Amino acid sequence: MQLTIRHKTSYAYDMPVDFALQKLRLRPLSNVMQTVDDWQIDITGGTIEASYQDHYGNHTDLVSVIPGTEAVDITASGQVTTHDKAGILGPVYGRAPLWHFKQTTPLTAPGAGVRDLARALGKFKDPIASLHDLSNAIRDALPYQTGVTNADTTAEQAIKIGAGVCQDHAQIFISALRTKGVPARYISGYLMINDIVDQDAAHAWAEAHIDGFGWVGFDISNGVSPDEKYVRVASGRDASCAAPVKGLRMGPSNETLIVSLQVQQ
């Protein structure tokens, strides 16, 4: 399936910006699950200063905002042909070793809530079935609801709130697996939703490393493993490591952000 994607991030400032730097993880890479046919990033109000592959294997662009600007637009767009591999990326490894993905982070630090949900893993005799059981348990405990959590909400905080979005579901899943010594990581990307072209944000899911399979994806929010409707863009130990756009700004200006996303066949 060939998907056409257009992802625009627009920043507006109430006064000229002295300095700002944005880190972009907006370029998907080809793998067994997808072939990138065409992709580009267009920027107004800023300049790409450097591009590199980070320690998670993500293509990363560093963008400096033009001093004095009051608006920055970042548009990532292109076509990707996807392949249904039942969520199995396989034994694909970069510079980050597997033990790195067993380590906790501030966003995924486990507490009583995570450990309680981790019981859904059972004895892990059938790893794939156990991981789907965990996914179902998380979704039952935290129905999908926007506006109740934010980018800084931790896995434990989301459990206490009792609702969340794909970021929260993925981070709880990751945290629960790490309590069992299973390597797990966060994935950001895109999802084609039937009959819905315009979306408010990119999507997120998780990958677990399973002996005999390698990395296997689980979309907790939708209760499935990624198929041909998914485009994988970036990975990391939690949402902050795989954020599509992340940066810093100096000066007294206030910022407003608008994101628009279209994913269609």
C-alpha cells in the first residue's frame, strides 16, 4: 500500500525570536515494513544546520530559527509504500544495545500501577499472546481520551488519571515489560485511519524484543500489531526520545503551536 503523508508543524511568536533550535525526527527510513519512495522537509523561518543518524538509528535534522522571525513552518511530506509484516521488524540493531532498552526513564518509571498491570503478562509462556494480553489490560484500564494527559505525563500518572492517548498507552506497556526484564521501546510514526484524512497529531506505539522474532510492534491504543496502515518514523526509550519535533528557545516571546497532518492512500 502506498501512503501519502503531509505533516505540518507551525510555530507563531508574539515577538521576534532571538534564538531557537529544533531537533526534527521526521524522516522515515526504509526497512522490511516500508519503502520510502519520496520524502522531503520544507522549512520557512529556519534553516537545517546539520543532519545525522542518532544512537537509536533515527534520521535527525537540527534546525536553527532565523533570528528575528515571528513564525516557523516545518512541513514533512512524501510517499511510503508499506508492507504487512504482522508488526515484526525483526533482529534489526543499531548502536544502542538491548540492555539499554531494559532501563527505566523518568517517563516510564514503574510504580504500583504499572506492576499491577504487568501481571497480565502471566508466565510469558507464549510471548506474543502475553503481550497482547497486556495491551488489552492497559486499554481496559485507560480508555482512549484526549485532553487529560500531556507530553510530560508519566506512565504512573496516566494510570492514576485512568485515561490517556497513544503516548500514555505505549509508555505504560514499555514500563510494564521492563519490570520483567524485557527490552522495549517507544515508536513514533503515522497511521492511516479509514475515512479520516485529517488528523491532529502523529501516532505512537511500542516495540518489544522477543527471542526468535527480534523487535515486534504493538499498537496498544488500537489493540493490533502494526500492518500496512502504519509508517514507522522514530524510536527511543520513551516519548521524549522519539518526539517528531523537540527544541529550545531563548528570549521573552510566547509561542503558539498548530499541527496539521494528512495520511491517505
